[in-house]
Amino acid sequence: MADVLSVHSASALIYTGKGQIAGVVISSSTAGVAQIATFYDNTAGSGTKLLESYISTFPVVIFFEERFSPTFATGLYLVLAANMIATVWTRQL
């Protein structure tokens, strides 16, 4: 199993193929305005939602225990609103 760390400031294809989300840290530079970050099991910003988080003032930090990690089969695509940064840890299956 290979672990991958990636940092994104815009919507992006993070991974192609099977894997798991091991952890995420998402922040926004727009204080007081709720913004959305959505992870999809796909190679585009549509399809099956794996995780959706609303971020406003404080960063969201989530690390999953392996047995509770969201899994994806097709790929992992992240849709970010403007002024957001996401650090994503994934695990190859």
C-alpha cells in the first residue's frame, strides 16, 4: 500500500483507481462565510459523494482510522469553493 499526500487550492482529480481517504485538513481564507468542499468517487466533480464538509472560520481536520476510511473505486475528485486549501492523505488499495 502506498500513501499519497497532496495539497490543492482548486478543484482537482486527486487519485485514479481504488483507494481510501486517510485524512483531510481543509481551510478557508474567507472568514465567516461557510464554504463547501466535496469529495467524489469519480474522475470528475460529480457522481457518488464520499465526504462533504462546510468550512467557515476554523479549519476542518479529519483523520480516519483505516477501517472507517471512506473508500473509492473509480478515483477521488475534490471540488473546492474559492479561497480554500485542502491537504489530502490517500491510501492505495
